[in-house]
Amino acid sequence: MVDVVTRRRMYLKLMREHTQEKGYFTVQDLTETGVARSTIQDWISRLHQEGCIFLLERPHGRSPAKYAAKGAMPVSTCRRIFTAVDGEQIEIYHDCMSSACSAFCGYHHFLAKGSLLRVERDGTVLREFATVGEGVVGDAGDIGLYPHPAVGVVGIELEGGEDGVVIQHIRCIGGPAYSLTDMMSRAEGVCEVTIKRNGAVVDGFIKTKALTHLIIGIDDTDSEKGGATFALAIGLLHFLDSHVNVYGIGHRVAMLYPYLPHKTAGNSCSALDVCVPKGKVPEVIQEIIRYVSDESGSPEWGVAIKQGFIIPTSLRMYGCRTRSTIVSLEKAKEVAREHDVLVKGGLGIIGALAAVSLSGLSTDILLNSELYIHDYIHHSPES
């Protein structure tokens, strides 16, 4: 059955390519691949009956029949699926082509609960936090048709520790089952997908590498002559995302103490999230520091880099202080040492560490420095 499905996709792909190139295809066009003419004719007949292709022109004289492939569905709406490990917690990222599909999965994953601690969505990116082990599907009952959730993460395995692989056990039905069986294996970052069927319900086991999450804080890269920290941060994110095996996730801006003397603008800092294979972390850190030092318009630039996505409460409190008062460089370096956060640069270290400490909070909180963050501490992963 797998061979038949594979061949079907192969022939449809060839038919669509010829249709896009010259508006039609013939039997002869496809036999140039070395496949027997009778086999090609059989597939054309089958796909014509299924409605995947249609007859443009009947054969006449020496002119062969001309066919055209109908509009193609995307090979996969799942762009990237990757995972990071921080102790016993797993961070799952699913980058989708469609914000609607991402919202659908996020809603049903939250409804099912299972192994998930928290579900967030930012446009087309679904970010989920889970614990290792089998979870219990929530109040809506088991996976199934309405009113039950249509898809859920019912278990997480970690093989080989932080250098190994993460295995998501996903149970689903309907459209999500089609995504699981026909699309997820094609997403960047997926090593393997195995399937088990129980009637209409499908269980899938998605294997991805266990990556290391890096939070990168940046501040004071601009000057009175120009530049902007957010622009440098976005440039760095694109630079890192172009590396093999480095997964760029996103960029956030946080407002700090607005009454700071000598600030160049509104006193904001930037944070980036990326995932990196554990063995590549030292190399990537060197590239981050080199990029910021080379591109900064200020000698006071600062970088802070934390491995892992869990923000301890004591580190979060440092971010609270930077939004309500002036913090010294010595205090920033002391907090960085206590939490094993690498810092480099000048006075910008203060804001760069703040960007790291505020990571995981919502944009509404990050951009309003008047909010009392203590009430929102538990909105993000912590130890």
C-alpha cells in the first residue's frame, strides 16, 4: 500500500510539473522517465477517474491525447516541527503554513491537555510545553468527534537525554489525522513518523532531535547617530536561521525603566529565541557575540545568552527591577553569574539580561513597563 501511495504522488507530481510548464502533458511526456507506457496509461486512467486530472484534448490523427493536472494541494502545511529539552520539560515548536490550522491545533491540544502544561500561539507558530511521560486527556474526554478534542499530545518520551530524541505521541481523528499521516513527516526537523490505526482514530509517534533552547538578550547597540537594537536583533535572527541545524523562533521587544537618564530612545531591549543542537552551542554563541560586536553602533553594546527556556523566579525578579528603577552593571553581572547566563559587552549587559529574564511573557506585558509583573510570573515556564 505504501508503494502504491508513493507512486501515486510521484506521477501526480510529474503531471503537475508538465502542466505548469506547458499547460498540458501527454503519455509520451511521462514515458521519458523510463516507465513503461502501459503503466503510465493505467495511472492516467486511474487519476482521471479520481478527478485529479482531466482530458484537455482527445487524440486525433498523429496528435496524442492531452491532459492537465488540477490544482495541487500543498505537499505539507507543516513547515517545521522541532523540540528542545530543559531538564524534564520539553518545548515543542510547530510552524505551520496556515494561522487557521495552527489555531485549530492549538485549541484542540489545549482542550485535550494530555502531557501539555501550556499552549501558546503566535501567528502560524504553535509553542507548547510538556513533561516527559503519558498524560491524561482532560475534561472533554478521549480523542474523537465533537464534543471531544480532535487531536491531542497524549505522551512524550525522551530517549538518550539532552543529546537524544524526543518522541511525541499524538492521537487524532479527521483532518488532523490526515496531517499526521500525510504531512508531518515532510516537515523540517522531523526524523521519523510511525503510525498506528484504531478505526478512525490514528496514533502517531513523531521523532525529533532534542535541541538546546537559547535565549539571546541584546541592548544598547544604537547611538545618537542612528541604529536600532530591534533592527540588529532581527538581522541576527535571520543570520542564525540561515545556519544548518539552527532553528530561529522569534523576536520580542521589552520596555524597561522609561526614565533612565541618557537613554537614546524609549529604553527598550530585544530578545531572540533559537534552538540549536547541543554540540553546536559553543560555535553559535561565538557567532552571536561576533555579529553583535561587529554590527553595533555603540561601544556599550551588551549580549546575554541563557541555555534553556525555564526562567527561575529569582531571575524573573531581576527583569521586574529593571522596569521600575535603575540597576547597576555590577548587579547585572552578579545576577548573570548566579543563573549561569553568559554576558558580554558594556552597559548594555543590564538591558540584555533583562530581555532574557522577561522571556516568555506576553507582548502586552512586555510593552507596558507600568504593569506589575509579579502578578504574571507564573505565565511562563519556571523551575
